[in-house]
Amino acid sequence: MSKPNILLILNDDMGYSDIGCYGGEVDTPNLDKLAANGLRFTQFYNTARCCPTRASLLTGLNPHQAGVGHMVTRDDGDDGYRGTLSRHTITIAELLGNFGYKTYMSGKWHVCVNLDPKGDISSWPNQRGFEEYYGIISGAANFWNPPTLNRQNERISALDEGDGYFFTDAISDHAADLIRKHKAENADQPFFSYVAYTAPHWPLHAKESDIEKYKGRFDKGWDKLREERLQRMVDLGIIDPSWKLTDRDPTQPAWEDAQDKEWQLRRMEVYAAQIDCMDQGIGRILQALEETDQLDNTLIIFLADNGGCAEELFDTEYPYEKDPTPIRADRPGATALTRDGKPVIEGNSPKIMPGAEDTYQSYGVAWANLSNTPFREYKHWVHEGGISTPFVVHWPAGFEAKGELRSQPGQLMDVMATCADVAEAEWPEQRDGYSIPECEGFSLRPIFDDQENDRPHLVWEHEGNCALREGKWKLVKKHSIGAWELYDMDTDRTETNNLADENPERVSTMAKEWQQWANRVGVLPWEEILKRRE
């Protein structure tokens, strides 16, 4: 068998159970088809936040080793917190490019501090191994007119891209076009394509035709929908029936007591439409693979960068902003005016229905609680709701299994290890004269055949939120609380029964292991990072 093409699809701020093949209400026929003809992992993990996940995914290292121990808004004066991909890393594109692959990227980069084409672009996509690039260098973005939009290293404007421009569609169509171009011009080489959507990250922007499809879909409210979603997940075999559904987030009202229901429903309808639009685009990418007879020997991987996002966006009094205002100039990914010159109004306010280009809202805590069913917490935290991702793998020429589940745990760095494995790419000691640590990941190929890949513990740290998983045991803590919690993942993956007091020696031993890992990869105490920013 010739070396496979590799298509890596990452989406942004989506919960574990939102897509159809993981029990959600959103229509995702293309992802569902990949799952039906491939594999779904039930215990795959990201790092709980956008840019640390991207840094880890691209390099096969822990985020701190890759230079993105927190975010990419600043350099915090330590190698683990530069906010930019470290020179002591190699990306999947660079590695595979050295072994005969053509390398393409469409979408969100978000692993460098500098966003200006006139500044230091040494950590931009073209400079980190991608031959063809179209997308945004920053994180969140207005979907009709995204700032930091680039073609290669050139800043371009969506205003010049046509009246029907929508960023999710543009990402999909660029990726599909490259697949056709590759077949026509480089059929003798395999390709690696990284497709990084911003959907369904805020702002809540979607086409009205997609939103309309979900009218009434969520009318039962978050409480009933969480129960129904859990049952579907049990029926699918994704969730053990003995695991308890976590309580509704204590900050949120019961659905029957919720105010502004029409607005609340619209928030979730727009969010669902964002995912739907992405799935439609994935369908067009798959169509390009089929048309060019490249589908069977293309390893396709789909995952999310963190759990559902509970950010209300604005520092306002609970539960949401009452008085919407013209958007601030420093709002991430924002533009002050729409394409036709109307002011963009920000604020999670029931006075304005989200979805249109002149709004800037998020879907909030209660719906994120639904997205992460049945788990606790959200993006930012390393309880299961923050780090659990759907993980779909499709590769007809690589394994025979169809529609099966895989419960073996995996983590982001394993994607790099798997890509290197299937591409027969040897790990280098250096890149451009800079030494490179060994890959921290373990190839998933044994798991494709339902074998173990002998992965040791999994470890996390983000904003002082910490966790270590060793076999069935998970040690975890929230920075705001400080005390370690201990859970048996075999019997209680929803983290409802804290066993720390009953197992002090295990807690102590695992805490020491976590600290040893933290020292090795360059984790600094979160308090120290905050102090540096004062």
C-alpha cells in the first residue's frame, strides 16, 4: 500500500456530545458517515483551550514544550509561555514535508503572538511547513469579514472575496479545491491537509437558512435535552449506563424558570447552525476526495480543540448583559462595521437575536452544559467536560473495522505520532539547527485494530487547572479551589464521586507524578504567570 494522504480536521469550542454520532441533536450526516465507516474514540482528550491544543496537536509535544503554555496574546518571559510555537519543535507539516508529502492548510492558525504580515512571521503557516495556506492567523473571527485573513503570507480582505462570503464555507471550499489541484498536479505524492475551522466558536454567526433548520429543535430546554442526550449516548455505547449524569450547572436556572426563552433558544439554534454549516463543508471535502479517487487511502481524523465554551464574553452582572453597545475595538476577531456599513453590536442581550453579522454574542453556560453532556465543567478546565473530544477516524485502506468504538485513552500528541507512523517519517533530532525533544505521543495504529498502544499516563495543566490520568484513576483540581480530587474513570467518568479522602496515599503519589511531569515540560505556577502580568 502506498503512503496514505492525511486529512486532519479540527473544530473550535464544540462539546463532546454535540454531533449526531456522539448523541447530539445537530445534523452532521457527513461526520456520521465517517463514523459509520470508521471508528469513534470515546476517551480521546485535548488540552481544554484553543491555542495550547493547536500547539500540541501540530508538534506532538505538551503545550508548554511547544511554547504555548497559556495563550498567544503575549510573551510571558519564559520558554514555555512565549505565546508562539517554539523553534525547538517540528510541525506535522514540516515532518511529513521532509518525507515526500505535499502540505496544505485551510483555517485558523492561532499559535503565534505576531499577527502583522510586516512583523516576525517565522511562526506563520508557510514558515512552519505548509506550502499552501488560506485562513486567519488569529483566533476568534467575524464569520463574514474575519480580520487577519491571509492567503499565504499576504493579508487579504473578505470584502474582495465576493458577496456570498462566509468563513466556514471558505475554509471548506479552499480545502476541497486543493484536493482536486493535488490530484491534477501532484498525483504521485501523498498530501497532508490540515483543516482548522473556527465554527462553532463565538461570535454566534450563521446563515439564516441554516438557523431556520433548527427552529423548535431545542424547545424542550437544557434539562430535558441533557437527559435525552445521555440516553442516546448510552444506546450508542459511548457512555456506560452506570455513570451518573452530572447536575445542572449550579449557576443556571431550571429551564422552566429561565427568562427570555425565545432568545435563549435562538442562541442554541445559531450554535447548531454553525456546526451544521461545517458538516456541509466537510461533505464537500469528502466529495472532492471521492471524485479524485483518493478517499480510501486517506486517513481522516476529526476532533475538537476543547469542550463546550461557557464564556458569556462580557464582564457583566449575571446572567447576561442587558444593554448591548457598539463593539469595542479590542474585542477578539471583531470588526466595527458589517460588510454593508452597519455598526456591529456586542452583548449577550435578549434585546437582540444573535446570528446576523451585526451581532456579537455567545451561547452561554447552560447550553455549554448541554454540549458537554454528561460531564462537568467546560473549556478552560481539565475536568472531563473541558478536555473530552469526539474523535472520528476513517481510513478504509488502513483498517477493516466499520462503525466500531474504541475506549482506549488517547491525547493530542498521539496524532503527530500516528501521522509519523503511517507516513514512515523518522523523528529528527534538529530543525534548522535547533534541537527537538522526542515526540510525546504514541501511535494510534494498534488501537485502530483494537489493540493497546501501551500509552502511559495522560497529563494536563492550563491556568493552574491540573490533572493526571493513570489507568482508571484520574487526579484533578481546579485552580480556584486548590484541593486535589480523585475519580475512578471505570465506574465514574462523570466525576461525581470524589475518592480523594479515601485514598490519601494514591493522591499523594499521583500528585508527585504530576509535579515531576510539570517540572520536566516547563509548567510554571499559575500565580507566577499572573504576577508577571501585573
